[in-house]
Amino acid sequence: MKKTEKATDNPGASGADVVDDVQVVATSTHPARKVRVWDVPVRLMHWGLVVCIALSWWSREDLGPLHERTGYVVIAILVARILWGFAGTPYARFTQFVRSPRTTLTYTRAALRGNAPRYLGHNPLGGWMVMALLACLALLTFTGWLYTTDMFWGYGWLATLHEATAWTLLALIALHVCGMLWTCWAHRENLVRAMVTGRKQAAAGDDVG
């Protein structure tokens, strides 16, 4: 409040200065407003995939009922996520977070300089990572399903492709986690908690809503 009083008492202070001072005071004395970003289906599908991928990796040497059933659950989640990407809430839709190559490149350069803007939903790199993960999971489950059919059972090249896709998925997950941790650090925001509660700090300043 002292800053506001000083600007008000100064005859040369402009109205914009006073408004700016009031905004500074409001920002510093009131907690940040939280808004709902991730809806319940997105959160359930996200953590469902985490559990299924962990179980599939744990049972990879067995290739028994558990490995096969978790694969079918992943297929169901993938279908639901793709449909939700077109018909879901705003931040769940592909049109909201799949950015153009130019926007993605601009964001990447800003990130490397350390001044990338905060995105309320997925940032451009995060959006393309979502698409890469979905595509990799689709190929992984498709090759896994083919291997259970009589026509493709026992083909070495198919088993090799399935295994290579699984390792590619692990690499993408590692990049995803690293990107998430970097974003948490850069914007001082707990993204893991946001994917649990669905709520994030409202967009402000240069943030992209």
C-alpha cells in the first residue's frame, strides 16, 4: 500500500502509474487464482496409461495373460483419448495444444534461451510429445495384437519391431518426464499435482491461456 500512496501523492504521477501500482499490490496480497484445466477423463486416462505401461513392462518377459490384458486396456484408453481429443473439454482437444511447426520452433528457441512463456495447457513441445506418445502406443499395441494372431504368431521381425517400439516408448517417456520437470522448475509450478487435481494457476501476464 505504501507504493500506491506514494504514486497518488505525487502530482506528476499518471493514472497508468497508479493503476500499475494497484495491480502490484493486488498481486502481492492475494493468492493466485486456480482454474480447472485437466478434466476427469484426461486425468483418469493419463494415470491409467501410467499403470498399464508399468504393468506391461514388468510382465514383458512372461507375455502371459497380464501382459496381454494390459495391452487391451491400453488400446481402449487410446481409442477413448483420441475421441476425447475431438469431443472433449477445451484443454483436452488436439486443436488446443497441437501447434504449428513455426510456433513450436519459436517456443523451442525461447526455451533454450530460458524465457519461454508459460502455457496453461500443453506447451508446443508438450503437445507434440503427447502425439508422439499416442502414436508410439498405437504401434506398440498393434504389433502386440498381431503377434497373438495365428497369421503372425512366431514371426521374428514382428517381435523385434514390438520390442524396438517398446524401447522407443521408454525413451519418449524419459523425455516427457524431463520436459515436465524442466517446466516445473522454469515456471515454479507443480505439474504432477495439476494432473492429480486438474487445477493450475490462472494465466497472467505473458502466459498463454
